[in-house]
Amino acid sequence: MRKNIVAGNWKMNNDVKETKALLKELKKGLKKIPLKNTKVIVAPTFVNLGVAVAETKKSKIKVASQNMHAAKNGAYTGEISADMLKSIKVKTVILGHSERRAYFGETDAVLKEKVDSALAQNMKIIFCFGEELNDRKEKNHFNLVENQIKNALFHLPETDWKKIVLAYEPVWAIGTGETATPEQAQEMHAFIRKTVTDKYTSEIAENVSILYGGSVKPANAKEIFSNTDVDGGLIGGAALKAADFLAIIASI
Ligand code: PGA
């Protein structure tokens, strides 16, 4: 059975003090929330990953990185490799976030390399994709999403899909306060599952968690998560406040 996942993408927020404080509050709050089939993940910035790993050691919170470089090591100033993440016990990486695609030029081809590198290190991947508003207006959103998944993931053997989580994040809903309606989310998530079924098997498609991301907050989380094909969320802004993130986790 696929897992529900609530992941907080902290983006470029929280210094070391704030990281510790937020994690302390989350740990405390999580003691009161029954996490049946639900995984909780936080993704702080690179500099705070080590602190976050130490802080969450005896808790139910897992720590993910927001990015990594595809190369094993070498002359890539300012970059971090999968091996380095593994060496501090970070075993999950977010790849393909729309901000990485838009501001740092990450193409499907670059992402494919990163996917392969992460999997070679036996890391889990939260793979993000999603359309811009224009794509939706032009009714090109299904096509675009299909290609984003295909170009970075469809070369993988079936066995690797155990390590993949998909995150549908319509760009027009990220940080804008706009959210896809539950119907829009369900429609796209069902399409994604069908795309995976058509390429692989229904078993693989049924077992892959598909998260929704884009202005999820306590007020709309329950409605979004109640859709059959929505298995949780990737949360930005609302993951920075313990009370909000906890309320979102509790609503799944
Ligand atoms: P948001 O961000 O919740 O602030 O819209 C989501 C994301 O970028 O993952």
C-alpha cells in the first residue's frame, strides 16, 4: 500500500536557531498526532541539514535535501553531491522543483542525470513537476506534465520506482495563495497514475505516492488530501509555522 506523505519544503528560510526551534515544536506536536500510514519529512537548507538530522534522530521526522548535483564530486563550486548527503544520513532529495527549473535552469535532461545519481546512492527522490498558468489556459497541461515525468523518469527500471515519490505542483499555485481545486488536483493525479500504469504496471502506479503542492494550508488540506489519488502534500509557506504544518499533517 502506498504511503501518505506530508513534506515541508523550507526553501531558503530558517537559520540554525530557527531550524532547531521549529523542529522542537514539530516533535512535540507530532506526539499528539496518530501517524498511521503517514510519513513526515522536512527539507531545510543545505547548511542546516546536519543539525536537522541530529535534532530529529529519535523522532518520526525524516530529513530531505532540496537539491543536489548529479556529479559524484569535482570542480563544481557551490554544489553538493548525493554521496555528501548520504554521509550525513540524508537519504531523500527533492528534485525538479519549479523554482530550480525556473531560476537555475534545470532542464529535464539535467534532472534525469540527477535522478540517476541519487538512485545510484540508493536515495529516495521526491520528483516535482507541474504546468504554468499559460499551459493550462492552452490546455497543454496534461501533455506537459506527461513529458516532464517521461523525460526524467521513464528510463528507470521497475525496481527503482520503489524509491520515487511524485509531486504535482502547478506553478501558478506555488506561493500565490491560489490552490488547484480538489477536482483539478484529482483529475491531474489520476492522469499521472494512468501515465505510470501505461508505461509500467498498475501495481507500480498504485504503489507510488503522488503529492500535491501549491498553497496547501490548514484550511484547504483536508479537502485536497481526501481525493483518492492525492497521497499527501509538499508544503512551502505553511511548513514554516509549526502550528500550520502540524494541522496539515493532522488533516491527512
Ligand atoms: P507553497 O509552496 O506551499 O508556499 O505554495 C509549495 C512548494 O513550492 O513546494
